[in-house]
Amino acid sequence: MIEFLRGWIINIVIISILITILEAIIPNNSFKSYIKMVGGFLIIIALINPFINLLTNNINIDKGVFSSIDVNDINYSKEKINSSNEDQIEELYINNMSSAIKSSLESKFSYTVDYINIELLEKGEFKGEIRKVTINLNKKIEKKDKKQNNIVIKKVEIGNKENKDQQIINDKDLKEHLNKEFNIDHKKIYITTD
């Protein structure tokens, strides 16, 4: 590319020098105007000549410009961006669904939601479909007066090997509500409480 530009500039300089020498040699002023006109045409032709060569020789500019770009790098970058986009969309979907479920349950039932865990199908035809929704609930404590402090005492049993901290709730009303509101199958909903 640099050699091309160097040759182009050298041609223009040589033509300009030749025109100046011809103007100096010819003594008659009547011929000088013709020499200037012909010289101007020659310089214009020298300026346009590389572009004419590009059009007539069908030189592929893309080959020179894109020869250093590796197709594998482009494909890898494309896959990485697509994967990142899918992960962000999945995370956004889960966050929006979790907040919608939380606000829906807390407004309709007398529970507060501790956490919601939504698992999606990773592969196959149903990729992105909800596989499992686990919701941990607590009973709402109603405060009648802001000055009163409510103290809740839980019964503690020592030596009992069963985990009674988390009990599975088979509350059909909660599951039915989630089914109607969010079209989640009853079998995919797991509700626990502390």
C-alpha cells in the first residue's frame, strides 16, 4: 500500500517538473497557455489513474483490508457474545419472575417470602422453561402498635433428628394461585416454611 502511494506521488511530481521545464524552454507566451492546459490535464490524469486501474483490473480491496482478520476469532467472539446475551436474558427473566411471584404472594396471602429459587431447563426443545420453583415462606407478623415490641418464642427440641425448621407446605391455594397467575405446573412448585 505504501509503495502504491509512493509511486503515485512520484508520477505527479515528475509530471509537474516536466511541465515547469517545458514552460521555461518555450519562449513564446502564446504556447505557454497551451502547455499549462495540457500539463493540467496530465496532472489530472495522473491523479485519477490509480482509481481507473482499480476499476478496470477488478482489484479486490476487501482482500487487502480483511486478510488479517481470522474467521475463527470472529466465530468465537460471536458465540461468546450470544452465550453472554442468553445468560443475561435468563438472569433477567429469573429476577423479574421472582419479584413478580414475591409481590403476588405477599399481597394475596399472609406470608412473607424469604427467597425464591427458580431453575430453568438448560437444554433441549424446552430450553428456558421452568423446571422447578422453590419458595421459602414465613408467616406475616402483624404489628398493631409501633411502640410495642413483639417477641416470638420458638419451641426447641433437643435430640430430635428430623429437620423441623423447614416443613413442606402442601397448600393447594398457593400452588393454584401460582398456576393461574404464572402458568407454573403444580408439580414444579415446592413451598417450604421456617
